[in-house]
Amino acid sequence: MTGSGRPSPTTRATTRCASPGADEDGTGQDVYIEVSSANDYWEIVKPGDGTDYAVRSDVRQDVPRGSALSVIDYEAAPGSPAEGAFRIFTAAHETWKAYTGWLNQPGNECWKPGEASCRKVTVIWAPDRVVPLSYYCPAAYGTDCSKRFEIHLDASVALSKMTVAHELGHFIMDYTYDGMPPYDASCDEHYVKDETTPACAWTEGWADWVAVQTYDDTHLRWGPTDPAIDIESPTWFSEGWFDGTDVEGRVAGALLDLADSGPRDEKYWDVGGLGPAGVVAAFRKAPADDIDQFLGGLSAQDKVLAEQVLFQNAIRNTRYEDLFDRKIAHWPSNEHLLPVFPTTAGKWSVVATVASPPNGANVDLYTYPVDHAKVPLASSDGTASNADFIAVQPASDDDVYVAHAASDVDYQEYALEVAEAPDGDLQKGTPQEITIGADRLVEIRTARIGQGEPATFIATPRDGQDVDLFVMTPNPSVWGLSRAKASRSTGGGPGKAERVSISDPKVSGVYAVIVIRKSGAGNLLLTRT
């Protein structure tokens, strides 16, 4: 460690003279510094007598009279008790500096703003001390804790700055809330990826977040020989991870995602961007016993973001997402995600999905009304590049449907789009020009056909794109129809027209004409003859 003789929260360094105030031979004073592992906000002390680690530098001889500044560097001897104590002291300083910065109250250096006398946290450590698990004392009890606001560290923690920050995270919660959330003995031995209780997961997850956020990291790094634990990336299906509010690593990951933004944002639902100051502001609003109570400190708008983040981190086990007409969405398969879309009375609608990119694993489609009042339908073509779809037939009432995509491969991304037929039917001799951009998947039109009245439909690409054409015959006995029920033309290829003929219609009514974009983009001409 290097000291400059400047008293600050970093160290207690006192400048002394070898013979105070004296200049024995006219050559200048002999100066040294004393460095201690204690200040007004934390102290590193020895077990037993509770004294801090104090050391003295070599003497700087003959500092000239009238010198404005003399820098004396001090570095503890490698492997010495002082070196270990000052490593822990430095980690405490880094945590204090980060956390008081997040408080967003410049000039207030206390762990808890507004205190007339700031609490000091005591850290007990020795280079030969063995503690099976480092721990924080929220109260005095037994022989393990002599008082509240006390941290006990194993000797090895001198090389584990995140452990120091983690235990200080417990102190910050206890001091801020004036108490700790109630949790049982299941929290005595806990692991980042495992289940405990919501209160334990909140307490430990908060402390994990303080440790990782202090060092602007994405991984917990307990010690030089311990494997780093990624808490940024895990989501659904992450190997070795449990899910839910009772998993501390999930809580820590959610807090990290609430705080981060920009390059660290993950592809789905990582939409926090509150910054660590925003997380701390919510933390300080009121004591919380679990992450759900913590959310009470967020604004209504930020709660909406937080719910997405909690789903991303597998804390929320279900999420509804709105599908909007002709606006494609991209999500990962097999999550507990329920995309929903409305239908309008008297109109055809179609919902379609395909692997994204099309050479990924196959994705199947399952659709049903939100109220489960009708039998679910499935569309499973079996070829990843072929879109599955379900056409919802006109009904007498508006309704809301769920469109769920599933795959044999977890987290296979899929594209999902819903389209509702516009007013007006496709008439003979009146082609319709349709634009399907690269950000689209499916389009739908309708045509009224009488029984025994032949009809042919042609989709002609204008810009070299590849499309498939389907025609759905109305069926009053069911609410919807899958891809397998359609008459189709799918073999033309890029730039080629697709043609479907209904030579002898057996049913009179409004038919659905559906176009799937397979590749390319641009205009196409849809014709009925």
C-alpha cells in the first residue's frame, strides 16, 4: 500500500517527526508516517484484542526547513499481516467509494445519509484465522458475534476483494433498514445458483450485486482459485441454475440488469438502464424482505421495466407479450412466454412463426384463446424454413388468443407475426399490389367464393423474392385452421409465381388467402382469376 500522509477515508496516516519539532543539527527534520487500518467508517482489527493494524514507514532524513510537501511512500512487506489487512482495507474503500457515489448525494460520506454520527463497521481478520464461511453479524450472539455491525473474515479473504464487498453489502442493508430481513437456518450455507428462501435470496443477492457492481463486473470472483460465476448471462435453461425469487444469483442478476444499459444489455427483456444509483434509490425507499417488496420502491414506469428484467432472469415464471398487427416479433422458444393477439368479429386473422434464421432448429406453433374456452390448435410442418401458421376464422365476437412457439432446441429464436384481413375482398380482374418487407412474415386477404364456382389465386413476386401461397376454406365447425388444412403452392422458388386453384369449391363463404414471405422482400401482385 502507498500512503501520502493525507488523512482521509482511505487510511489513517499520521505524519510524524523522528524527534517532533526538533532540528538537531540544522539539516532539517527527520520525518516518517504511521499508517493504520482504521478510519471513521470502517476498521480492520485483530481477533482477541480488537486492535487495528498500525505500521510505520522508514524515516525520511533531513527534510529541509520550509518544505511545502514531502511525499513518503509506504508499502507493507509482501506476506506480512499489514499487507493482508491493507488489502482488505482497500477493498472496503472501493466498496465505500462506489456505494456513496450511488447514493447520489455529493459530500455525504456516510453509508447512510443524514446520520449525525455515522456507524463504523468492524472487520475482524488475521492472517492465520480460519473461518469456515466469512460472515456478517446483524446482532451480538454467542461466541460468533461480539456486537452488531461486525464482519468476520477467513485469512484467505485478503485475496478476495469481492468477498469483502459482499459482506459490506450485508452491513449496508442492516444499517439502511435498521435490521435484516427474517430468514431461517437454510441461509446459513447458501450457494449462488441454488434455492433457499425469498428473504435469503434477497439478502444474499443484494450483497452479491454490491460486490459485482462495485467492480463494474458481470461475474462473482470469490478468490484467485475459485471459478468465476457469471450472473449477467444466465436466463431460462441455464445449466446448473434454479429459477425463482428464492435464488440469490437470479436476484443479483436482476439487479445487475436493472442497473446496466448499452453494450451489456442482453437481447431479450434486459431493459433496465436505471444505473446503480437508481437501484440504490429504490433499495432505500423502505425496508424490503424480498425482491418483490424491493420493487415497491420503483416508479410505475420502472416497475414495467423491472417485470421484464425479472422474467429475463427466470424470477417471473410467466410473461404475456402483446402482438401487434403486422409487426413482427423475435423471441426465444420454450420460455414461459405467452404472446397474445386480439381478433375482430367478422374478420379472418392469421398468426405465423418460423425459426429465425430459417436454418435454425424447427419451431412449432400452438394457439388457443386466453380463456381456454376452445380446444388448442397446433401447426407443425417439421421443416425449420417452412413457417407454421394458424388462421383464426371470423367469429361473432372479438376474442384474444395466445400464440406459443416451441422447439426441440431451447432458446431457438423464432419470428412471430399476426395479421388481420383488411376490409374488402379480392375480386376477379382486380389485382392487389402488396408490399411485404424484410421485417415481415405473413400477409392475408379474403375472397368470397360460391359453391361450385372455380377460383384461382396467383401471387407474383415483383422483386425476385420467394413466397408461398395458401388458401383456407372456411369451416364453421372449428375456430381455426392450421397450415396443414390449406390448399397450397410452395415450390416456385425466388422470383417465381405461386398459383392455387380451387376447381370445385364445396363450401360457400369467405376464404382466406395467405402469403408467407420465405426470402427477399418487396412488392408482389395478388390476383384472382
